[in-house]
Amino acid sequence: MNHYPELQLVHADGILTEALLDGGRLPLTQRERSLLNNLAREPGKVLLRDVLMEEHDMTDHELYNQIYRLRRKIGRHYVEQVGGRSGCGAGAGSGYRLSGLRVEWVEVRAS
């Protein structure tokens, strides 16, 4: 039986306020929390770079850097890059996906 680490996403009024990996708090910036929130909606599903850039109002370079930082904090192997980084050809359909984690959503009341 495989044990997948648990990613717990704590929301208050629909906004991700805290992320825990196997009970340990992840020190994420607001942008990193927002990206993680998107990736965790459907673990394993590839979110295209173009869509993430548009949703988060980022350039390709900014997205790459934010994903790099997120991967360093959460674990490189949990945030996978799919396809290349190039904006043309085979890499045009590239993106990122969350994998290898059990995701638990927790809603708390904002005080």
C-alpha cells in the first residue's frame, strides 16, 4: 500500500490561508498559495502555462519563478512540469500538475 503525503489546504471564506504538508506548515507567499490552490483543485490534471499566466496575471518568466519557488517549498517531485518551457511547437501545450499527494480541503470560519 502506497502512503501519499497529505497536503492540507485551509480556507477561510473560500480563500486559501494556510497549507500544511504532513502536518508541517508551508511558508507560502500569497501568489504561491494561489498557484497551489489552482493545482490542487484537480490533482494530476495538467494546467496549461498560458491559462495559469492569464489567471494570475503573470508573464512566462514570473510564472516559471513562482513555480520554481513553490517546488522548492513543497517538494520538486510533487509539482511536475509537463512538456517544455518553449512558447512554440511541442512546448506550447506545456503546463504543471500536482501529483503524489493526498489533498484535503478544510474550510474554517473567518473571525
